[in-house]
Amino acid sequence: MENKHIQLFQSIWTNVCRYILSAVFIFSGFVKIIDPLGSYYKLQDYAEAFGLLWIPNSMLLFFGVLLASIEFAVGLFLFFGVRRNVSTVLSLVLMIFMTPLTLILALTNPISDCGCFGDALVLTNWQTFWKNVILILLAFWLYKFRKLIIPFFTEKTNWIVSLYTVIYVVVLAMYSQRYLPIMDFRPYKVGVDIVDDMSIPEGAEEPEYETVFLMEKGGEQKFFDVEHYPDSTWTFVEAKTNLIKKGYIPPIQNFSILDIETGEDITESFLTKVGYKFILVAHRINEADDSNIDLINEVYDYSVDQNYPFICLTSSLESDIEEWSDKTGAEYPFYHADDITLKTIIRSNPGLLLLKDGVIINKWDHHSIPDEYQLTDSLDKLELGKLSKIDNKETLLYVVLWYFGPLFVLFGLDLLNRRRKQK
């Protein structure tokens, strides 16, 4: 009798571990796979923190997508109980790799957030480490008692579930790589009023920031603040905004539009200007994709005809901006902004934003920029000029149905087949 109770406990606890691990892996893999550039930027932070800048960016991007895909697929395998040996081994290997890494991050703190849940859920490095300690214990148990995992499907249909899962994950990764994330967890999502989200509520303690500029002259590099911005003999390298004193932290921070020549901050005057305005974002213009530059130039020509402001925000050197202008025929004005902020605003280089007053009306990656056939009238008369309807809950529902719908049908057929054989 005692052995039966122990076996029952082992069976129940094994499947509890299985669902906990599957939920974490599915969530972690999904939020990263739909935002591959976000994972890529985080891996760049890792590479910089650990002195691994020699790793090619293409390899970092590939590894980020691969890791998210494996996490997502392993989570789904665990949920359905298919490929029990493969899924339990991979889950254990992932945790054996991630747990010591997050301990190093917690002790050294080279980056503030490991990015394990993308932008959907931000944990401190110590929170991430203790989370991984729990998960690695669950993964060890699950690996040891993997034969107790109760599968949803029979062995004959396991291969269909596995194949469909791999295809689904690959297609989702490829789509997310080409277009903007299907769900946006960042502060600059469509519908956000940038001015309001930069504001401090009345009575709240305000944080203090300092913007400094790294300038170069005669091979010497030096930081300057706004009050001591140097003359034109110095060449701009980059701008950084540092938090000096904590206070109420608004959702949007470090957003500033700076005149390249004078360093003047025109953020407020630009955002509070009534009406529509376009912002082209190219965080590093020397790395920007110019395959759809004709569409960008068409939008600029349209904005000039309609008297809509059009600017380009970048963190690039003036020499890179000049090279881009010569190569693409760009006539729009350029302004400087923080590199990290620009990568947060839109996951495309370049990407285009449409604002009305200070509200983000729409966002386009460089593959989806509207063309002359869509820009046939003033924006107040076009669908493009209306607030884009993006609902994360609705999007998530479609994602779930596309995956679980076919498998629900397969499960029903599998169940009927089992019952038929039992008769």
C-alpha cells in the first residue's frame, strides 16, 4: 500500500513538474520568438559584457532565434507529452546552461535584465537566478521520472504532433524575423501618447537625467553635457542619457530629439505640434536595409505635398548619414536620438512611425511601408490616418487557435481510434 502511495505521488508530481516547466518554456520561447531582434539586441549586450564582440552579428541573431525556437518547441512537447526523452533532456540541458549563467549575471550585474522573458516580463538578475534554481530541480526530477509523463496522443500520432510543432515554430520565427512583432510589449506601442507617457504625475518625485555627448577631435574623444556642447570642429560620435537620481519612472524615458549641429533638444516642440507627422527610425543607418528606400522617399514626397513634418532619427555618425543620403537620395532632415531608445521604438532598421499630435497612430517595418497607391489623399481621409486597431488578446487568440486547433482535431480522431480498438 505504501509503495502505491509513493508511485501515485511520483506520477502526480512528475506531471505537475511537466506542466510548470512547459508553461515557463512556452511563455519564454514565445515572447522571444515573436521578437527576434529583441533577443538579438540582448545577446549583443551579453557579448559586450563578456568581451565577445568578435562574434558576428548574424551568428548572434541566428542563436537568438534558435534558442527561442528550442524553448518554445520543448515547452509544447512537454505540454502534450510527446518526445518525452528529447524534451526532458533538452529542458535539463537548457537549465544546466542557464542557471550558472544567471548566477554569474546576478553576482557581476553586467546587464540589468537577462531578457529571459523578453520585454513581456522583466526580472532582476537575482530573481532570474532563483527562478532557474527552482526550474533546474524540476527538470532533474522530470528527466529521472520521464516515463511517468502522461501523453495526450498515442505513439502512432506522436510524429504528426512533433512535425506540426516544428513547422509551426519555424514559420512563426520566419514571419517574426521579416515583420514587426505580432504582439508589442514595449512602451512605444500603437495608441501610446508619447508626451503623456513621458510626463511625471503632479506631486511625484521627478527623476534626474543627464544627456552627454561623446565627441571626437584630432583622434581625441571626450564627453560634453548640453551646457558645454563644443563647436563645429568636434565630430559627434554618440549620445548617452544617464539616470542621476531615481524618482517616479514614467513608462517612456530617454526619448529625445536632438539637433545634430547644435545639440538643441526639440522633443517637446516636435511632439506637441498639432497634426500628423512621420518619424523614420534608423538606429544605425550604416546597417540599415535600403532595399525599400524608394517607398520611404515616396512617403517623404507625400509628406512634403501634404505639409506633414518628416524627420529621421538615428544614433549614427554624421559621415554615415552623409553616405546614406548620397546612396539613397534622402532629402529629409536627420536628428540624433539614443541608440537603445530607437531600437526599443521599432524593431526594424529602418522603420516608420506615423504620429498624430503626440500619439503613435501606426508603425511599419521597411517591408510594409505604404506606397503611392495607398497615399492618395490627406491622412484624415485615409484609413492609414486612423489609429491602427491592434489587440494583443485577439492576436494571442489567433496564435493559439492556429496551433491548438488542428491538434484538437487530431486528438479527437486519435481518441476515437483508441475507443474503436477497445471495443
